[in-house]
Amino acid sequence: MYRLYTSDVYRVYMKYRSRTEIVAMILDAANGGATKTKIMYKAFLSYAQLKEYLSVLIENDLIEYMEGSEYKTTQKGLMFLKMNNEIEELLATPTRNYKTTS
């Protein structure tokens, strides 16, 4: 009998994340300030992946480097998060209540 463990579900989910989902996770982790390590753990990224994403996010003014080796989500980054959440809500599949007709 095959059992589905939490780690298996995690592995499947993390394997199929879009770049937008990863960016949102990074920006959310850095909201209020965070170190690279904290962002790595919260966004489930390797150091190499994080470095690549951080350079793109800094270049596009979505995240900024603060003194003391912390990164912080910018106003533009917060706007991205807000808009991303709104899009996710719009695309969410509504729960349907089917009624049987007699």
C-alpha cells in the first residue's frame, strides 16, 4: 500500500511553481525586512536560485537591499503582491452547489 506523506505533497507542489509564484513568495518573505537565509527558507529556494531571483527583483525595483544584510520589499513590490493576490482570487475556481432537479 502506497502512503502519501506530507513531504511527497510538498515535493510535487514545489516542482510545479511558476516564476510568478516564486517571486510572490520572495516578496512576501522580505516584507518588513529579511536576510537571504530567511527568504531562502520561506520561499523554499536554494542559494543559487535566490541569488538569481534577487538580482532580477532588485533590477526591477521590487525589492531593495538594506544595511545589515537585509532585503526589504519595496512599495512597487507590495503593489505586485496585492495585484497578484487579486488575480489569484479572480482565477480561483468557485465552489459550485449543484441541485438535483426533480
